[in-house]
Amino acid sequence: MRWDNLRLTGADGDDPAVPLFARGAVTRTFDTPEFRGMTFYEIQARSIINRVPAASRVPFEYTINPYRGCGHRCIYCFARKTHEYLDLDSGADFDSKIIVKVNAAELARKELASPRWGGHHVAMGTNVDCYQRAEGRYRLMRGILAALRDAANPFSILTKGTLILRDLDLLTEAADVTEVSASVSVGFVDQEVWRAVEPGTPNPRRRLQTCATLNDNGIACGVLMAPILPHLTDSPAQLERTVKEIADAGATHIAPIVLHLRPGAREWWLSWLSREHPRLVPRYLELYGRGSYAPKAYQEQVTGLVKEYAERHGVGRATPAMARRLPPRPTPPTPEPEQLRLL
Ligand code: SF4
């Protein structure tokens, strides 16, 4: 690794021209089993609220990402490529060399108070998981959530981390004054596949319990059923079992997404596949040989089945203990039932 070249990209609001160590980055390791083999690079970020480039086809405009890299180590992770901007690799380095923006909470409070800030919705967990294991030690999200609560600024969180429940107090306080929502990511509940491809994450069933607890406490929580893995978790029986467990957890909605393999994730995934399931490699090359996405017909077939099972098992039918203490607001146009259940 070339330390003098270790830089942050401008992709999340940082100045790419300033090397990490010019900003006083501190390298740290922890001698505990959960962090063995991991290195943390503590940096002072220049800014923390990031405006998503207009070309991105995502349903949010602003994000906060306190970490880069993710100890959850999902083999398919689409964010792997972003580690290359730091002169780190998108494979093992992404899993074990984590950038920590230690001043994230302080910056969030400052930027939310700026007269230039328009009070927009802020999405978190959209690049890497903000409740990955490092958060248990650094506790950056507590400060960020407190700042969002104090600014009554709407926000949402996507995570695989059950650690989000540590912050239930702040989430419910924020939900008293602004719009707060969450999604947990559970692409499948197959235990063998989970251990193999998401080795650093909590069990998917614990994630679903987390979803249930959030809803029980008035934080609307749905499930991003992603990724659905071709030939590993896409059989009708596997899809239906997952959807049923999502329904049983009381998820407010379900959003199915088939695996996509962009550069960075693609190489890491195919190398794992050729070691563990070599017979599947030709089938993956057939599906992803021409690009990052599986053919539309395949995607529609899978999402169509998920939709059918979601209706059968009543995803979104359970009413969460929400409609919290927010003052009444004008009634928005009624969404189509399908929008309620399938984003
Ligand atoms: S939890 Fe999310 S960000 Fe972390 S490795 Fe898995 S897919 Fe990537």
C-alpha cells in the first residue's frame, strides 16, 4: 500500500486531493476476536452530508456515510469498487481495512444547522453498512442520530446490522419530531448460503427479528430482499420461505432485487463461485456475460414470484405500532396497494 497515495474520493463529499495522512489519519487495530485482522483508519472528514450525483438512479438525494469498507464481508457487495479509489483493493482490503470518519457526528450537527441546508431527507447505509461491527466500538451513529433528531431532519436507514436496536431510544425520539424509517436487508434465509456469502453479518433471522422490534416500537421497517442469488437462493421454495418469514416479521413492505455484479464485486464473486460452486460458473457467465445485470426476463420472473408470495403471505398487512406522535399532516395521495408492498 502506498500511504502517501491513500486518498479519499470526492464521491462522498470529501476532497480527493488531500491524502488521508495529511489530515492526521490514525491507524488502529484492536486485539479482540471480532476485530482480529482488521485495521481502522481514523480520519477527519471534510464534510459528511453527501449529495448523490444526479446521474445516479437512486430514490434519495442526500446521504451520510460514516465508514468506508465493511466488516460484514458480503462477497457480492456492490460497494467494493469504491475501495479502489483509496488505493486499496476491492477484495480483502474492503473487508478488513475500514476508514472511520471520527468527526462524522460533529460535522453532521454543523451541516444540518447551516442556513444553506434545506432539511432534505438523508439516507444512511446506502453505500456501506452504517451498523457494521466497527460501529459497536466507534458509536458514530449515536451522535449522527442525535444531530438529526435535534434538527428534526427526516432520515432513513438501511442495514444488515442488529446493532441498530442499540439506538432505539434515539430513533424513537427522532420519530417524535420527524419522519424516520428503516429497512433491513435480507435476500434469503438459507443458513448455509448465509454463512458462505455474508460471513460477517448477523443471521438473517436475527435481522428479521430486528425489523419486528423496530415496527413494534413505531419505526416503520420494511425488507430489501436483496440480493436474490441466481441458482443459489432463487428456487420457488426458497423465495417463498424467505417471503413468508418476512411477512411473519411484520415488515411494512418488501423490495426484491436480483444480484447485480458491477466491476469490483464481479471479480470477487466469480472467484468465490469458481472455488465453491464451479459448476455454476457457466450459468453465471450466461446471465452476466453481457453486463452487470441479469436479463430482464429473469429479473421479472423472480420479482413476479416474490410479488405473488408477498400477496399470499400478506406482507405489509400487519399494522406497525406507528403513526407515532407526529402532528397530523395533510393526507398524501393514496398509493397503489402494490406500491405499499413492493417498492
Ligand atoms: S453489509 Fe452491505 S455494505 Fe456491508 S459488505 Fe454487506 S452488502 Fe456490503
